[in-house]
Amino acid sequence: MASEDNKNNNIEEKKEEYKELKGMGFFRKLKYSIFNIERYPEMATEGIGKALSYIAKLVVILAIILSIWTLFQTNQMIREGTNYLESEFPDFSYKDGVLTVNSEEAINIENKQFGKIIVDTNTDSEETINQYLNSINESGTGVLVLKNRVVLKNITMIGEVSYNYKESLDSMNLTEFNKQDVVNYVEDGQINTLYFSIFVTLFIYSFSMYFINTLWYAVIISIIGYFTMWILKMRMRYVAVFNMAVYSLTLSTILNIIYLIVNILFNFTIEYFSIMYVTVATIYLLAAIFILKSDLIKKQAEVMKIVEAQQVVKKELEDKEREKEKEKEKEEKPEEKNQEPKEKTKKKKKENKGNLNDDEPQGSNA
């Protein structure tokens, strides 16, 4: 009875936990993913859709922070660049998707805040363009201005962001302008429309790149986790392990957000941050697997105790049954003893009668 009560209690607890998980919000999952890793298997049972939705929300936060900061940098660059345009930069013009700068050689500008700025509207050579990009990548941050597009590079970005003039400016009905028009455009505040377009483009790009990158890390970590389970002789579907790997990336993603903010404010860089990113997530997943293994061992031990208890109870019941049978046998034996003397006395009486008949004289002898 005690074991059945325990089973019922466990079932009720599991039902309550399931209801709790079913109605769990983003922030509670965030908390569990960092501080309650023993809940990973339960959260993994919600399915891959819930796991992807959760990590997508984290990446949205990261993409918004990155986009706002990049937009802020762009605004500062445009404000400072406007002064530079008026005083030092050569004349230029834009028409039908083509920018023309009146300079025969490429213009190189070094800026502590914005990095390396290269302007070359004469080249069509992909080799030359790649050399410019490599030069910007070495400095970490910079801008490459070409005749048909502008390429932005930031330390916080994965890769570069490229804007095609025609696609970006036609949506704002800008098909033709020159140097003075740009100065007037910035000073009149009409550039806010361009800022919104830049923000949307940055957000879509940042979200797509970081989301794909995060899923790739989840695949790598889940493979490590799956082989660990195989070594520990634990059976679990790969999809469930992948879901657990997604939740294990929570702290790494938050650290990535903090790192971006610190990098933005103090220009602080960590050379092997990506390795630390994967290592932290892997430790979380392996810890969850070992906790799960420990729980399984405990449950097996509890089951063994229950089985042993049932065997003891069964033995006690069998002993009681035997005792009852023995008591019944004891009660029946005295009756048998009483019946035996009666039968013996009857036999003796018959024998005595027979003897008396033999002693009587028969016929003439009488």
C-alpha cells in the first residue's frame, strides 16, 4: 500500500510539473536554463518548436542591441562625415544607382572611432575590392564605399553588411543628388527615413546571421551530448538532446550580449570568445546529462527498494498464512484423538461379547 501511495504521489507531482512547463513563459525558461539545469529533460519534451522559439527570442534581443548600436555609430559617422565632406572631401554625384567621386585614386581615411574608411568609385575589380575588405577586417571596423554599394564592417558583426545604393535609395525616392544635396539632407533632418531603413536592414541581417550561427553551435554541442549519452548507456532521441543543447546555449548567448555591450562601450575584445561560448554551453549540457543519469540511478535504487519491500511484505503474508494453517491443524487434531478411544472401546466390547459366547456350554453339555 505504501508503494502504491508513493507511485500516486509521483504521478501527481509529474502532472503538476507538466502543467507548469506547459504554461511556462520566456523568462521562467531563461531562469531554469541557467539555474535549474535538471529541468532540461522536461523542457526538451515540449518539442523542437518551443526550443527554437525560445532561442529565437534571445537572438532577437541580441539583434536589437546590435542594430541600435550600429545605427548610433552610423549617425555619429554621418554627422562627423558631413563636416568632412564640406571642408575636405572632393565633389561627388549620384545618379541611377551609381556614385561618382571626383578622385583618380582611392581615398583612405583612418578614424579611431569608426576604423578604416576606403572610398573607391573607379574600380570594378573583385580582387581589388577583396584587398580593401581584408584591410578593413584587419582593423576590425570600417567602411568601404564603392560606385554601386557601401560595405560596413563592425567587430560585433559576423561578416560584413552590404547596402546596394539603388535598392536602398529608390525606396526613399532618391535617384539623383550631389555633395551639396547630401549636406542639406543631413542638416534638414530628412535622413531619419534613411536611419529607419538602415535599422530594419541591420536587424534582419543580424537576426538571420546570429540565429543560424546559434543553431550551428547547437548541432555541434548536441552531437557531443549524444555521444556522451551513448558512452553512459543512456537512451534518448537525438531531437531531445538537440532541444537540451538549445537551452544550454542560454548563458552563452547572454554572455555574448554582455560582451557586445562591453565591446561597444569600452572597445574591449576577447580573442577566443567563440571557444568560450561553445565551452560554456557544452558544460551546461553535459552537467544536465550527468544529473539525468544520477536521477535514473536514484530511481532505479528506489524501484529496487520498492521491489524488496514488496518481497518482504509478500513473505510476511505467506508466513501468516502458514501460521493460520498450522492453527487450523492444531484445532482439528484433538477431535481425531477423541474419536480414536471411542473406536477402541467399541472394538473391545465386541471382543468381550465374543469371548462370553465362547465360554457358555452348548447343547447337552449344558
